[in-house]
Amino acid sequence: MTSTSYHIHKPFLNSSCYTAVGVSTTHISRFPVVFSNRSPGKKKVLKTVKAVAAASTGRGGAAVNGGSRSREELSLLSKPSTSSSALEQLDIERGVCIPFRKYTPDTVRSKVLESQGAILSLVGRGIEIVWKLGFYWTRLVYDYLVGRDEEVVPFRARQLRNLLCDLGPSFIKAGQVLANRPDIIREDYMNELCILQDDVPSFPNQVAFNIIEEELGQPLEAVFSKISSETIAAASLGQVYRATLRASGEDVAIKVQRPEIEPIIYRDLFLFRTLASFLNGISLQKLGCNAELIVDEFGEKLLEELDYTLEARNIEDFLENFKGDPTVKIPRAYRQLSGSRVLVMEWIDGIRCTDPQAIKEAGIDVNGFLTVGVSAALRQLLEFGLFHGDPHPGNIFAMRDGRIAYVDFGNVAQLSQQNKQILIDAVVHAVNEDYAEMANDFTRLGFLASGTDVSPIVPALEAIWQNSGTKGLADFNFRSVTGKFNQLVYQYPIRIPERFSLVIRSLLTQEGICFTLKPDFKFLEVAYPYIAKRLLTDPNPALRERLVQVLFKDGLFQWKRLENLIVLAKENVTKMSSNPAFQGNNMQSSSAVQVQRKLDLTDTIKDGARLFLIDEGIRRQLLLALTEDSKLHVEELVDVYRLVEDQIDIPSVALEVARDLPSAARDFMLSWSASVLSDK
């Protein structure tokens, strides 16, 4: 049976989810939730888990019990029919299991309707929203009728931003989300709404201090020797102060939630979803999904951000992921001083990464810092599957020792193992110029509804990628590619899932920061070496398979690609190891630095030797590659060896291969006997 890996949403982990889909319980969170035998939701959860497991057995996923699902069966599984099925569709699409949710349509409805005066409050709020948005809409219609709709776009975009601020935190948050959704709103409006990510009015200090005291259960003076009189930053859901702990003298950041925000959020989500139920027809036609699903994505994320205990947990997960990386700084959370409305974190004394002059004056190598930043971002995305969803300039700092520091972990997103593999598949298909498979990757990631005919999209994807690729690394940037992709989503029924809208925003924001520090920065010149190193050194079987796909095209071995991968991977190792963070007190020993200075290909060579022995197809292709065009390709083999000879210890590699030889020989005999028996 093929080993199976499914992603479990960390804030709500449960061991039953793992055992239900054949996943080891050794990686269960520090905060498991245990099912009661009398739990009324247990059967429903296991049903959802089985659906997730079944849906994950398509291309790029492992089959449970050796089975597989047809496209039609997956379509039936993912077809939304009720309010809960929209959430189940999201789970299937993500490849996750969420046994207990903070957000469900039923939960929102019950919380809103159980409050005193609920109907009156809903009617009043509904009238306010309809009046203000309706008035704005009539002005847009008037602009269109008189033929000036394009002229007044900047003015109307500013009006929309101010209107969302007036309507409160739910609408501010909605505006921030729309700023990353080219499938819903046009680009010029998106640019204006981006301002909401940094410029939000704060609420009075005394109100904030009262909330802190309520959460701590004691006066401010008892815990903090001093606290800033002004906010350090203000956002849609809360604001931040700087303080000093009385007990230890440590500087900390205090994040405080806006007062009485939870009932407002629940009420607005109820109204959003009620409105969405009337827009399902339009949404299905334009985006290939119903509007309720979009609201559910938004509501689920918003309620997670509203609980600061989950943010503290996110911080701990990031600390765990980067614990062996001396180039990344994650602040620790003070759990004993934090609650659902207040979060106390270690203060980060860094330099804003949009201040190139200050970074240079601090003696920080800009090129090294950018390499560290891009590598950290790609590790979050492709290695951990847990990434910072809001890396704007106020949330990323340069430390004086060359490290990159992240703050504000309320908005994080997770990618399942399946999603990460499909993303790598998309990169491989782009390298191999297989645009039909790239279009299928979009379906598997949830951009297109299951069963959608991708043939009309293939030429558009080819045009986007080839036009960007022919310019070379010097002119390639994500903003130009996403701009062309934004045009594509208006022509086809493409929906950008919430987690991937965060991926896009994360990459665009960090690319923008890189351009601020170095205007001629080439993102792919840093990204490609990292990906090359991952492909060459990561022992994950899925990545080994992708490496083989990259090295073989149309049945022919690509010697030049192998050489380029090795050169790029060595470049990544060199740049990373030259960062001052590797030289400081952050490293535990000099041997750790030595490991970072070399491209360790031991496992790759060992796996390659095993594959050569047991896989007849690979063995035949490699032998053909060495004798292509009726000549021995010794020169290419020598060139490859020269590239790696200073990176590997030949005796150690030979010893590892020899140790693995009995196991490989056994697998070879099993493979050979199976082929003989199948022939008979």
C-alpha cells in the first residue's frame, strides 16, 4: 500500500482524523482535541475525512487502500448542495481535515439570532449596508450611463475604500481580501484597497488598556513597568503597543483586539452569507463556484484571526519550523500573559525592510539579506506548507546580524502536502512547456471547477508563460505575470481560492520589498537556485519523481538541465552560507556551518543508484542517454562529475551506496520476479 499523507488543520487537530485516513499519529499537535464516544459530530467528521481521503487519490495524491476515484466521482464529492457542503468542498479542495470549526453557517446563524434584539439589529444594520452600498452603486451606474466610468475610476476607488472604513472592521477586512482577488475586482480598485492593509484608524488608548487589564486579571502597572502612549500599528481587528515587562525588563509587543468586535463580525457574516445566497447563479456563471463558498472562505479565515490564542499557536508552529535555521527570527509569544483578545510577544528590534539606507548603514549585505528572505518565503510555501499570509513592509524586518524577522501571525495560510506537490508539478510542467498539464494543475488546485474543459485555457497559459519567459530572468517579475493572469480570470470561469490569493499576495509583496532594496533585483535568480537545491537534495519520494520528470523530456535525458540544476543549487548554498547569521552566535557548532557550505548529494546519488537497479524504464533511458546518437557521452558525464567533485566525499558516498546495496538488490529481485510472473 502506498503511504498516504493528508494535511490536518493545526488549530483543530484530532488523532481520529489521522487514523481515519491511514496517517501516523506521531505528528499530532501539542493541542489535540479528543473525540468523545458520545460526540454527535463524530460520524459526520469521519464522513468528511473519508471524502477528503477519497478526493486526494487523484493525480498527485496517494490512493487509499489502493483505490482511486474517477473525475466524475470527484465532481460528485465536491458538488455544493447545502450550506455545509460548501465547507466540505473547501476541505476536499485543500486536502485537509477540520473536525471542529470556529466558523460554520449554522454557528454564525445561532450566535446572531440568540442575542437579545437580534432581529432589530439585523434589520438596522442591513438597511445601513444596503443604503450606503446602494448609493455608491447608483453613482457607478450613473458614471457608466454618461460615459465617464473610466475617467473617474481613481476617485470611485478612493470612495470605495473610505466607504469600507465607515462600514466597520468586517468591511475593512473584506476590502483587504478583495485587494488580492483579481477574479472578483479589477486591478485599479485592488491597488486602492491595498491601502487598507496599512492605514486603518486606531481606537482610544484607555479602551485598549482596559481590555488588557481584563484579560490579565490585574492592573497594567503590576505586569508592565512602562507602555507606549501611542499605538505602534493599527489594523482592522486590533492595534499594537510597545511595553516593558516589570519582572524581567524585557521589551514586548502587546496586540489588543478592538472592543466589542466579535458580535459585529458575526452579524456581518450572517448578512454576507444571506446576500451570497441570492448571488449563487451569477457566481457560478462567472467564477465556477457559488458565492456562499467565497463567503465561507472569508468567514473561516476572519474568525481564526479573531482568536489570538490561535495566533500564539501559529507563532509556536513557525518557531518549530525554523528552529534549525539561523537566518530567520520568529518572536516568541508569552502565553501566560495572552488570551483570546490580547497577545504579548517578544519585541523585534529590527530595521524596516523598506529602508535601504538604514540597512546599508547597519552593515547588512543587501544581496545576502534578499537571498535569505526569498529562501525563507519559499521554504514556508513549498517545504512547510504554513506561510505568512500578510508579509507587508510593517511585518518584515532586517536584523543587524543579517537575519530576517517576521511579526504578526494572525493571517497565515496552510497548504496540504497534496497542494505543495501540485505546485511543484506546475513548476515542472512550466519547465517542460507542458501547458495542458499545467491547466490540469489549476483544476486540481481548485482554480477551476472539476470537469471544466481546459482546452481553451491552454493557449492563454502558453502565451502568458512564454511571453514572460522569453524576456529572460532580467525582465521576469511576478507582477507582470499576475497582471496577465488577472486578465485571464475575467475571460474564463476561474476562482482564486483564498489560500492561493494569499500566496499571490505574499509573493507580490515580498517581490515589491526586494525591488525597494534593490531596483534591479531578479526574483527568479534567487528562487531557481533554491528550487534546484530542493529537487537535487530533498529525499521526499514525490520530489525525486519530479526530478526525474525534469531530467527527462520526450524520453531523452537532458544533460544540460542536470548541469544547470547543480550550478544553481551550488549558488544557493554559497549565498546562504555567506550570510553573517551563519557566522554569529546563532550557530551551535562549526560543523553545522560546514554542512551548510556544501551541496549534500549523498542521498540523491544513493537513490539514483537504487532507481537504476530496480526501474527498468529508467535504466534503459539512462543507458540510451549515455549512448545517444551512436556515441558514448563520456564528456557530459565528466562535466557533471567536475561540477560535484568538490561537493561530495567519494568514499562516504560509496560506503552509503554499498550499505544500501542489499536492500536495493532485494527490491531488484522482487521487481524482476514480479515482471516475470506478470509476463506469464
